[in-house]
Amino acid sequence: MSWNDGSRVPWPASDIAAEASSGAVGLDVDDDDLWSRPPRRPVARDLPPAGRGRSPVLATILALVMGATALIGLREKIVRNAPATALAYRALGLPVNLAGLELRGVRSRVEIDGGRKVLITEGEIVNIRRDENRTPPLTLTVRDSNGLQRYAWTAPAPKTRLQPGETIAFRARLASPPEDGAEVLVRFARLAAAK
């Protein structure tokens, strides 16, 4: 026998007893088990599918609910940035009011004042926001029975700012309205155009 350093050590004269065991202690292992082929390793196709439980489905449902909630809750900001989406929201029964104001109880009538006709349009402006809101001027349009515009003018709002939930009455007058006028359309003027 030689060691790594090249020196030789003679074997001792006496025999050394040795025993070998290839099985675990206490297991009966026969020769067929010892010399048979090793057990087959599992292949990926033999393994059960990785934990595909309910969590991806629940995560997808949760993401869809949160996304829908955001689309509904942020619809005013979405429509402000992408005006074409207003039609989609209206089709879903969720109209978007960018002004945060509503016109209610609008009515028109023609009166005689000093021998000439005067068109009087009245109604209410309501702030539907939870905070103070700027009130733009009103644009009034007289249309004929075919829906064609005959005359349009702008009238200032009675107040420039409304508190949350506040309602204010407005009244606009037009002397000598068009004879073929059939209806009056009242809208809020765009703030940029009103300046």
C-alpha cells in the first residue's frame, strides 16, 4: 500500500474483520433488490400538476372587480381625458356630468312687455358635487320646429360659485325673439369659451 507521499507501509500480519450492508438497518433486503435496476426517477410528465388551486381564479376575479370599480369611480376623470368614452358610460346607464351642475325645472314663455314680445326662460342650477363648484354662463338657443338654430345668446349665471348641494334660480330674457321659434335649449357655456 502506498500513501500520497509515496511512502510504503506494510500490511499488518493479522486479518481485519469487515462487514458490508447496503440496506437500512432493520430492513429485510434480498439479493434481487440489491442487484436489480435502480428505481426510476420521476419525469416531469409523471409529477402531479403544480398547485393550481383557486388562488389564480380568485386573483383574476378580484382584479376584475377592482378594475370595474375604478372605471366607475373615476369615470369623470376618464371622460375628461377621453371624451369619446362618455357615450360608452351613457350606454351603460352611467352618464357623466363634467360640469358637476344640473339644470332643473327649465321652462320658457313669451310675454308682451311695452308692446313687444319678450322670451323669458327660467329654471334652477344645482351643484351636484360634494365641494364648491364654479358656475359658468348659460348658453340659450332658440330653435324652430325642425330643430334648426334661429338665435343663440349667452346669459351670466346668477352666482359664480355654488356650495355643495346649493340650488339657485336663473332667469334669462330675449327681446324680440324669432317668430318661428318653437323651443329653447339651455346649456352651460364652456368656461374657456366664456372668457
